[in-house]
Amino acid sequence: MEHALFTANAAPGQYLLMKIANKHYGIAVSCVDNVIRAPEIVRVPKAQRCFRGIIHLRGDIIAVMSLRRKMKFAEDAFTDATRIVILAFPERGKVGMLVDEVKEIVTFAEEEIEREIRTDGSDGARFISGIGRRREESVFLFDPDAIFEELE
């Protein structure tokens, strides 16, 4: 089952909430083109380890990145909840992010986002642009440009 997200109507501060390795992450809804169940991913020889391969989606070939691999978490576990979040970048194309589960769309006011964050300097840390505070939990917010730059 596919879910099209109407990014043209996305309000500022809206994030797609997802889980990766039992942690909550978010990405701006304005960057999300689609959310799909994980189809067969075709492996590409000699590709970087963080890339699972490619998928075919409505005539497009889309590279799929494993954020678990990139952030050095345990290997991807494919379940009924596993999804690929398709990000679209004008003038740059599309890329898929493999996630454990897509939860919901949440809204953070700017004052609920901590932008001054200290990171450990790991590969995955450069993808994080801030931390959203939601009830008692923290949501790590991805920087979409940093994710796309991984392809270049």
C-alpha cells in the first residue's frame, strides 16, 4: 500500500515521524514525495555500503539508502512495518530512505526544536539538523540536504 503525501500543502514545522532502531526521527513533510512498502530492492555491485540498491517505482529508478547502515546501527530488519520514504528534491531527483516504521505527521513549533546540538561526530550525526521535543520523547530531525548529498 502506498501513501502519497501532498507536500505542496505541507505547513511549516510538519515532520513525518518514523522509527529507526527504536529511536524516533523526523523529516520535513515538504521533502517527502511518497511512502511505500519495501518492494524488492535490487542490489548494485560495488555501491557504497549504506546503499541497499535500487527500486523501480512508476518508471523511475530510485536509489535506496539504509540509514541504519549509515549510522552504524544493527542491520536492517524487514518486517510488515518496514517502509521506504521517497524524498524528492527539485533539480536533483529522488532518493529512498529505508525505515523501520512510519508513525504519523507531527508539528513542531520552532521553540520546540533545539537547533544547537552537540554530536559525537559519527557519520550519522551530520544528518541531524535539530531535536524536536514531543511529550517526554526526543525526535531527531533529519537534514534532507545532508541525506541527498550522500548520493553526490
